[in-house]
Amino acid sequence: MSTEPPLLLALDLTGTFAFGLNGALTAVRAARLDVVGVVSLGMITALGGGVIRDVLIGAVPPATFVDWRYFALAAGGALLAYAFSRLLDRLDMPITVLDAVGLSTFAVIGASKALDHGLGVGPALLLGVVTGVGGGTMRDTLILRIPSVLRSELYAIPALVAAGITVAAVKAGLYALPSVLVAVAACFVIRMLGVRYRLNAPGPLGRRPGDGSSGSDPGDQR
Amino acid sequence: MSTEPPLLLALDLTGTFAFGLNGALTAVRAARLDVVGVVSLGMITALGGGVIRDVLIGAVPPATFVDWRYFALAAGGALLAYAFSRLLDRLDMPITVLDAVGLSTFAVIGASKALDHGLGVGPALLLGVVTGVGGGTMRDTLILRIPSVLRSELYAIPALVAAGITVAAVKAGLYALPSVLVAVAACFVIRMLGVRYRLNAPGPLGRRPGDGSSGSDPGDQR
Amino acid sequence: MSTEPPLLLALDLTGTFAFGLNGALTAVRAARLDVVGVVSLGMITALGGGVIRDVLIGAVPPATFVDWRYFALAAGGALLAYAFSRLLDRLDMPITVLDAVGLSTFAVIGASKALDHGLGVGPALLLGVVTGVGGGTMRDTLILRIPSVLRSELYAIPALVAAGITVAAVKAGLYALPSVLVAVAACFVIRMLGVRYRLNAPGPLGRRPGDGSSGSDPGDQR
């Protein structure tokens, strides 16, 4: 990612730290884990989406394995969450804000990198979203929660918007700092509105919520 | 997959659509999901097995990311399931038939592609089965069900038969439309007999069914 | 892995067999599975960690797909567990010992192979641990258990020690049979002490164990 503009790199590193912190906090709250588990899940949350993307486009070893700063920030965020989980419980909003920064940046970088590797529009959109939500999905699966991206709040949709703006900008020859900022800002604003007003994507048509036989749903907290 | 015979391509696209539809329906029934979740799980069911195979043989980006028809059919089937899930509940048998077409075709294509990439007999059999069952396994894991392929009905075994016939035909220099049809038909018939007579592979010797501490089994429906 | 010393190869094959056996036994105990499920989970336990490592470093098809002995030993161990699960329940300690041999060897080989492919120290440590624990983690996720490596006993830490000694030896130009044996022995001893004295990595600071909302924890046995 050496060719990304410096601001995008700064946002990406911020997002990696936030995902590591938030992923580890979620793990601490949701399951009985030791320090190995908490730090592992924080790192998986922070690095997992990018790793899946890089494996799918054949860019291995994954970018985050080559640049030690991603490793260090993901692990640092996770260790912080392990050490100060009680304290951080009170900082829900700042953490959610940083997490939304990560989601936005990851979606932009994922879509742009997919296009760089010659993928079409559909897969680039998909990989933008996967970069944003893949790590959290892996974490949720490992701690036996139905991934929150599949069922609650606006999470995948803002990432899709950011990926869509990015793909449109690249195709129009306008991929540069201004379009990146528009994509990041659009995703960030939609995500924060979703959090603020508890917006959800619509459930299945003709079924009430909870209509399925969801016997082992381990709770709704993200 | 441009070198596959046209009939196999038609079956493959049919199977992709059926897997997208059936995967999304299973998701609607099993868990409380929004439209993002239902469509994601339908697409994962339809495309997941082929993606795992392509990652394992180094054919990235995966074939289904390069040919937009797979994407469109998987997403179309999933959206249909989201929109008409109540109605489709009554069409169990036609959906099961289409699903068996997909399983059969995916197993044949998976085994044949693995041999094309220089893998031996054992891995080719494995990748035939993985292509057929991988997507459904990912979906089940994400919605917290023990993957049905691991515990109920004949699902992996017919796929293994199709992969076995395919590998034998390739090794004998007879891989062409007739042998493909034999492999697809054999898998299809075994699968449908399994559904019709509720056949299961044998459980662990010396243990009664349900003997394990399966505390969180979220139900038996596929 | 043709360049590994013969003793390391022997340990690696022993570990593969032990992981296949132990993984299948865990599957039999934890969930209601048929023969397909038991053998699949045994093979996933034995081969999964190495497959993840090889995918991440771009060494596909994975080494275990190319060398039939790994396949055969993993499947053989799993079939043995399926056939004699009642009997093997009484052989807990020998199986745990063989499993620790596998963990130690896998961690050493994983770290060494990552360095061979040009990865840095951090990713090499990570891939050493992933090679050791990845298969069991995949198995646990598929049968809906929170992976034991994330929450109980010393399992990842001894693997990290073995990977650390390996990385240090390679960097010092001392990677040869003696250093391999030191790394394997260190991991093995720490792991067995952990089993013997039921040692666990520390839980989250400032929280009592079980403080999280772990509603769907399907049991503690490994």
C-alpha cells in the first residue's frame, strides 16, 4: 500500500488500531476467554478482512504480514482492550467513531486494491465490503455469535456505498484524495446515522422479526 | 471454465442459481437476518465451495469473480428467496431437485479442475466434494448450525461418487460429455434417494445417536 | 518439505496421525455426527493448520495435498477414532502426548516455512502458532464450540515458544537438528506441564471468569 496517499494510510492505521481494540473488547464481553483469546480475536478483527481480500486476489503474503505497523497497531489495540476492558466499557462512543473510520477506510482500500488487480466492478464492490466486515465476521463466528453484519444495524451498506464511490471514481479516472475523502465521509456518516438512530436493513418480506427458529442466538450486543 | 462443454456450463449456472436460492431460504428459516444477511448467505452458499477450491489450487482470483454470470445468478437466487420466502416454503421438492443438480455439477467440475491443476487423485476427490459442500458449510457455520453435511442425510457421499467417476474418466482418457453425464446422474440419483428415504451415513460405531454432549444443536432441518 | 531433516519428518507424520485421531475423537464426543462428519473433522484438525499457512504464504496447492502420506495418516487416524471411539476414550493420556508432539512439530515447521518464504519475524511467529492450532480451531468452529485455544489451558503459548526458538535459530544461522529438537522439546514440556497442572493463560484483568454473557458455551472438554 505504499502508493496510497498519506492521509489514507493514516486513516488505515487508525482503523486497524480501532478494529483491534473494538474486536478485543467485543471478545471480552461476549465470551470467557484468556489473554491469548482476547488478543487473537482483536488481531483477527483488525487484520482478517484485508487478509481474506489479499488471499482472494492472489496478493500473498497479505499486505498486513509485510508491513509490521499493521501487526503492531492491531496487537496494541487488542492488548489495551485486554488490560483496560472495564474502563473502556465507558468509552463506547469514541470507540464506535474510530471503528466507523476503520470501516470506511477499509472499504475504500479494499475496492481500490481489487480494481488494481484487474477485478471487475461486482467483485471490487464485494471485496470492498469484505475488507470492512470480514474481520468482525471471523471474530463473531469464532465466539459463536451470528455475525452482527448479517442481522443488525447498518454496517455492510455504508461499506458498500464507500466501495461504490471508489469504483465510480476509479472508472472515471478521478481516484485521488478528494474522491477518497468523499467515499470515506459517506460511509462514516451513514454508519454513524445507523448507530444514532438504530437503523437496520429490512428483514425478510412477509415474515416478522424473530420468525425463524433461531434457538441458539447468543444475544444482540455488538 | 470456458473449456467446459455447453451442457456442463448450463448445469453449473443452474446449480449456482439453485444454491443461491436454497442457501438464502435456509438462512431465512434458521436465523433472524436482514436483507444483507440473507443475500450474503445465499451468495456464500452458491459461490463459497468454488472459491475455496480455487484458493486451494492457486487459481485466484476465483473463477466466479471473473465471470459475472455466476455472481448475477447467485445474487438473483438469493434476492428471490428474500422476496418470496413464504411462497418458496411450499416449493420444497423442486428446490431440492435443483439443489441436487448443483451438487452433482459442482462435484464434477471441482474434481476435473483439480486434476487440470496437477493435483493427485486424493486431493481431486476432496476438492470435488469441497466444491459441492463448501458453500453450504460456510453458511451453516455463520448461522451457528453444525453443518448438515457433517451429520445428516447423504450429501457428501453422492458428491464423492461424482468426483470418483470424474477422476476415473479423466485418468482413462474418457473425460467427455458422456462420462460427465454419468457422474452427474449418479450423484443426482444417490442424493435424491437419500432425500426420499431419509438415508444417513452411519454414526459412530458403539455409540447411540445423540450420545455426545451436543448441547447447542440448533435444529435438524436442512 | 523434502528438505526437512528425517527426524522432523517423522515427528510431523506422527503429529498428523495424532491430530487426525484426536480431532475425530473430539468430534465424536462433542456432537452427533455421521462417519462423513467424524472423518472430515479429523482430517480438518490434522491438515487445516498447514493448509491455512500455505494459503497465506502463497505455497499452493498446500504441501499436504501434494504428499499423499499426510492425507493417508490424517484419514487413518480419523477412521481409527470413528471405529474405536469407546475404546480410545480410555487412552486419554497417550493421545494427549502424541497431540503435544504434533503441536510442537507443526509450530517449528510453520515458523521455519514462513521464514523460507521471506516473511518477517512477527508473521513467522504467527504462522508457527497458526500451523499448530489452526486445524483444531476450524474443527471447534464447525461443531459450534468456542475454540479451546482461545480460552483454556496452555496451547497457543507453547506453540509460540517453539516458533520463537525456531525463528531465533534461523536468524542466528543455527537452524539444524539440535535447535529443532530444543524447540520441539520446549513446546512439548510446557504443553504437558499445562495439561498436568491445568494451567491457563490469565483471563481479562479486572473481570472474574465467566463474567461475559457466554450463553451458548457448549462445554469445556477439549
